[in-house]
Amino acid sequence: MAITHSKSLVVIGGNDAGLSAAGRAKRLDPQWQVTVIERTSHSAYASCGLPLYIAGQVDQTLVAGRPPAELEKERQICIRNRCEALEINAVKRMVVARDLQSGEIFEQPYNKLVLATGSRPRIPAWAQEKADNLFTLRTYADAERLKTYLDQHPVRQAVVVGAGYIGLEIAEALHERGIRTAIVEQASRPFAAWSEALVEPLIQTVQQHDIALHCNCSVTGVRCRDGHIDQVEVKDQPPLPCDLLFIAVGIEPEVSLAQAANIPLGKSGAIHVDRYQQTDRLNTYAVGDCCESIHLLTRKPVWAPFAGVASKQGQAAGSHIGGKADPFPGVLASSLVRVFGLEMGATGLNADQARAAGYDPQTTAISHPDRSEYIPDNRPVTVALISDKKSDKLLGAQISGPPGSGHRLNILAAVLTAGMTARELAYLDLSYIPQLAPVWDPVSIAGRVASKSSMRRI
């Protein structure tokens, strides 16, 4: 089939990255005919709100996203839901796809192509067996399946494998539904690369809510009867009874289409792109979890699979396609999680990453009230800074504290982006009001303490 329009843009994958690219290109240049091919039935949904939906804290209509017809009308694009891209023919500039409802195979021509294929959960070898009570969470369909199962089955005991962001959020969601939950984590503690001063409050918070946290533990297998897992086997420990098993051991970029089309990947295993999100294949872009980013501190490629990054990369790709140079500058891999009201986050490099980048890092951790001490109900905020001993340059930051304290991580991300030192952070002119922040904010105190180790005598 020949290309019938001189400006045919095909985007494989919707949501934050794909729809951002599609919408931006169309706004800048309405001449583009934009087609989004989306494998699932929901092209735009609140992926980070899915654990809240499972917990029953957020209504379905608020996370399911807007209907495709509404998005098509507003953005003047074509969205083909329940269609799976099977092949990219770069010579003919054609995407071969299948309509998952009718089974029809069709060809979609393009002048420019955007890959927004996202990521997929890692599934351990011991979890390959099909079971009706085995779950992961990446899409709205995953959330619907889990929510439906919980609504229709008497789940009393659940096991979550992995104590990262998703594992902790799902453990809280299950707890909110009255389910006795155990978390199995292979590392010595959650977020093992973070300062111990931040992780200890998390462990205490989880245990205070009667969630059993098993660290330094490896799952060796499951007992499955009639397609239903009823027991999780843990090395050197008694097996854990299980009515529901949730796997959260990490994700990996979904690059199978790119590999089949010989689109080069980077060292991280994600698609290599330039600052305009162009791949090494002419007229082909990649955005979101399937591609790499440049780290703002090391200037080296990294994989940063976060929704905010995906949306901004989509904006950069759409701008370039629409005729405007608006490059994506890079990432700090900033991330934040909230577990039972405790907010934890990190930005920039951890100590090991800083050392690998050639710095001589030191970690400074302090705890200080989140508001003036005479204000009732003040609570401690813990801040950890990673800085270079020689230059005093800030390289990374981590934070842990009560509701509202996570916003301080945004201050620290801005400080890292500006290339500031610990001393400059200490004297940053932050706002002060007793009900919200003390005269010396916790991030300012952390900067002051960190700078003392690097301060040179005049």
C-alpha cells in the first residue's frame, strides 16, 4: 500500500508518552494525519493512581481516563484501541497491525513513526506457571483484573514479592481491603541503595500496619493446584500461605518491535535516542519507558521509566515532528512514593552511582521537624544528601517524612539541576511560615551540615 498522505504520523502506544507526542505534533502542525495504535482498550489512564483504585480510595471513572472518541474529537487524531502492532517495515514505511477484536490484519502507512511501547513486568522463572491468582500491574486492564478478583473472591492472605514502589503501594492497597499481607524482598532492606536513615522509618511504618516484611529472602517456587497458587516457597524459611500472589520484582523496556526492526538499543537495553527523541532509524522516534534518557549529572544514557519523563519526552518528539526545536534536556530520575502517609523519594545519584561517575561522595543525613517546633503535631523530616567531598557539589538527595514533606524533593531536584553546592543549598532563600516550615528548613540544615565537611579554611 502506498502512502496516500504526505504527512502521516503513526504512534505505537498511547498514554503519557504516546498521546503527548501525538497531541503536540498535531497542535503545532494540523496538517499531520495522526494515528495512535494502542493494544489495550484504554488509551489514556492514570497509571500512577491504579493502586489507589485497587484499594477502593479512588473511583474507577477518575483513573480509567477519557474515552477514545472524546480524545479523538478534541485532538483531531485517530485512536485505534485494541489493535496490536506486529511489525515495522522501515523500507515501505508501514506498520503491520492486528485488530484484536476482529482478528483482521491491516497496514498503516507512515511518514514518521513514534514508538511508545512502554515497559513490561519482569516475571521470575518460578512464576511462569499460569494461575488465576497471580498478578502484576502495568496497565489499566491489569488493575481491572486484580480489582475484579478481589471483589469476587475471599482473599484472606496475600504475598507481594518485591519491596519497591509498586510492591509497597499494592501491599498498602491490600491492607486497606483488610487482607493480611506479607512482602518478600531479596535485598537486605527496601531501597537498599538509599541511606539507612531514611529506610528505617519505612520499615517501622510497614510493620506497624501488621504487614510482614521478609528481607534477605528469595522465593524458590510456588505450589499451584488446579491453576491456583496456595503457597509460596521461600528459601530457608517455612512456606507462606497465599490466596493471592503479586509480582513486583521490577520492569524492563518493551523493545521487541524495535529489535525486530533493527532499531538500535542503548547499553541500558532501552532504545537509544537523541535529544529530540529520534532513534538511529530515519523518521523514527521513541518516547517513554521504551527509550533511554541522558542523566543531567553524568551526561550518560540511563533508563528512567517514570510518567513525568514519558510525558516530557513525548512533548519533545511531538515538537520536533511539528517543526519546532524543543529538545528534552535529560533526567535526574526523581521519584516519590507514599506508604501509609510516609513520603519517600530520591533524586540524582546515590553514593554508589556517584562513585562510579568518578566523584568522591559523602552522605550526610539529618532529621529535623517539618515546621516550627512550637507548632503542635510537628513531625521529623529526614534528608540525606550525597555531595562531592572535594568540590562540595551536590550529586543526589533522598527524603523521608510525613504528608507534604515529599514536595521538598522538588527543591532538591532544582538545586541539582542548577549544579549548586551544599553550602549554596544551606543559604538558599526559602520561604518561612511556622505552620509549614521552620526558619531553617530541613533541606537547608542538611546542606549546612554537608558543607562543613567540604569547607576549606580561609
